Amino acid sequence: MMALDNVDLKRQVKVILFDGGHRVRAHLNTLGIHVGDWLTVVERAPFHGPVLVEVNGSRLALGRGVAAKIHVDVDGDVEPLLSRAPESEAEQR
């Protein structure tokens, strides 16, 4: 588990927890970032600028302070979400 602001570029990660108070969690939920979501780090601006992430098809710029409060799990073998084939009903049983 690591903070989102330390994740390598083009890396897909899963949100594990928010290290902040109610207002931080409410702000992130309003932006569409929830625990369990998959994020892709698209870009990090230089000089401690914002972190650009993609979540649910939308790109968002998060300040480094907020990004540091999002703890994620990095899994190197994750396939892009769009390339996953939907499971048939027979496979689910």
C-alpha cells in the first residue's frame, strides 16, 4: 500500500483508503473517487504540482496534498478495465 502521489505514471491502482477527515472523503466522493475504484495515474506536474488521474473514464487533477491522503494498492498484473471481457452467466455459476 502506498500514497497515490508516489505511484509511477501509467500505473493502474486500486483505492484502499482515504487518510483524512470527513471533508476529504466527502470531497473525493463528490469527484467520483471511492474506496475500491481503479485509478490510472496519467501525469504528475513538476514542482509538487497536481497529479492527473483517470477514474471511471474521467480525468481529474488532484493536488499533491489530497493525492497523498489516498492510499492505493499497486498490482503489476492488472489488465486495463476496458479490455476485460464480461463474464457469461454460465461462467458465473
